[in-house]
Amino acid sequence: MKFYPYILCLAAGVVLASCGGNKNAQQQGPPPPTAVSVVKVTRGSATYYDEFPATVTALREVEIQPQVAGNITGIFFQDGQRVRKGQKLYTIDPQQYRASYDQAVANLNVQKANLNRAQKDADRYNTLAQQDAVAKQLVDNANATLEAAKMQVAAAEASIQQVATNLKYTTIYAPMDGTIGISQVRLGAAVAPGSTPLNTISSDDPIAADIQVDESEISRFIQLQGDKSAVRDSTFILMLPSGGKYPYPGSVQIIDRAVDPQTGTLRVRIAFPNPQKQLKAGLAANVRVKNSTGKPELLIPYKAVTEQMSEYFVWAVGDSSKATQRKVTLGPRINEKVVVRNGLDEGETIVTEGTQKVREGAKVKVSDKL
């Protein structure tokens, strides 16, 4: 009990201190405005590039297939060299086909001799029949034999054409100008029709890049295909795997005949000059296609945008220097800026730096030192 007065004094002191603290807090007032950087919403040229994954491919490509069976007896090119149409590439052992050809020629000569004999017999019997000196049955037999001999000659001639074609196929020539790849066979290898291709020849100047475009973009690319000025400008830019730009602009070469029903996309082939043979078929790259809305658009710095749950927001500053969060609909991104479709008006002020410190309804202070 003797400590009771001291406890009362201590409690009173705590109460007084609390009251004094609240009084001091009330005297401090609201927190100072948040320092931010701002920018005015303006309209500008909305020219930008859409980027599409692309695969470099040859505009023309031919697989060299054997048409007859046999062993490779000659290879007449260097792997990777440029070849001309009609240049000899491979030979397949022709011995069996030459023997078959000689046999077919001999058979044709035999059939021609039989035809000559049958013709003479038929002429003789027909002459005798005019004199009623021979039975009609013998005349009919002679004429039938003549017709059979003619058919035998025709069959022998067709056989010669077949074996001559096979003999011709023992030498393989380049079907087009282009660059030939690494040979898939070596001397002495056995080959046959339907087996692995011997090699591939592809054109390399110009060369192309295939992209897949959404079906909603078809009309745009049809228009670009007919635009001759697009060949000379930078409408189509090829981005190399190294990140650099290919120095020559491209143009629409082919638009595929049908949309893929599974993906809803259409293949478009963009042709590029390739004088230094820098581009190789199969190369993975990206094609940038210039796009423009054709009118000035609202543009803001992309760094002013914050994303929340797949939605986009900016902080707008009103006349009283209070910040208000606005939901915006974005268009294409153009370098460090982005097009705003909805949510802002031209001339409004938005926060570009310091957005992480801003709160709804709080006052902000424009500062250039952030």
C-alpha cells in the first residue's frame, strides 16, 4: 500500500505524455508532397515495327534423287560449290543398263526382220487371192501374222526407249543454278530410287524468310505485296541472330494459298537480296515489318505504365497536384514510348518517375532530381 501513491503518479505521467504526443502529432500536419517527374500527354507519329519470328529458306530448292539403282562411280563437284544448270554431278554404274540397251536394240532388229518376212508373205497371198489361186484362210493367216509382227516391232521400240531412259539416268545433271550441299553418298555407295537424296541444290540470291501472320493481317500483307515502293524502303527488315540488322530490305514474294485452320495463321515469304551469301537456308531470325496507324496517336513514356493483374495503369496529376490512378488501354510500343488507346486525354500530366511512392489522392511535387 505504501507504493500506491507512486503508481498513481506514474500512471498520471503516462496519460499526460500521451496527450502531449497527440497534440504534437496534430500540430505536425499532413506528410510532405511526394517528389515525382512528370510529362504531358502529347500526340505524335505512330510509326512502329511489328516483329515476327522467321526461318530463312531458299526460294527454289531441289533434291537430287537417283532414278536408277546401282553404285556411284563418279562425283564431279566440290561440296558447297555453286553449280550451273546441266552440269554433271554424279554417275551411276551404267554397265547393266548399257547391256540391256544393246539387247533391246538386237531384239528390235529381229522383230523388224520378222515384220519384213510377214509383209512379203502377206503381199504374196493377197496377190494370189486376187487370182483365186489360194484359200481365203491362208490369206487371213498371213494378214494376221503381219499385224502381229508390226505390234512386236512397236513393243521392241518401246523397250528401247525404256532402257535408253534408264541408261540416260545413270548420269545425273544439275537441274538448276544454285549452291549444292554436302554429298550424302561417296564413291562406291549403292543407291536406288526412293532412297536418301544424294544431295540438295538451292538458290541463294535472292533468298527468303518465312513468317506466320494472323489471319486478321492478310489484307495488310496483300497490300504490301502490291506496293512497289516497299521494295526500296525499310518496310521489311531482317534481324540476324547476332542482334544486328541485315543491310538489305526485303519485299513480299509469296503469300500462301490457305490459312492453317489449327493456328489461324498464314505463311508469308519475304525475299531478300543475298549477294554476299550471308544468309543460309534454315537460319532462325526475326522480320520487322513497318506499321503505321496513318494518324497522330497519344504517346506516353512506357516507363510511366504499371501493370497489375494483366491491366495497365498510370498516375495522372490534377490541377491541385493530387495524383489519381488511371486505367489505360495500350496500343503498340514504339521504342521507349507506347500508344494509349483509352484512359487519357491529350494535355494531361502523368507521373513518369517516382510512381512507386505515389498514393491515391496524395499530393505530388514535380522534381527533376530523382
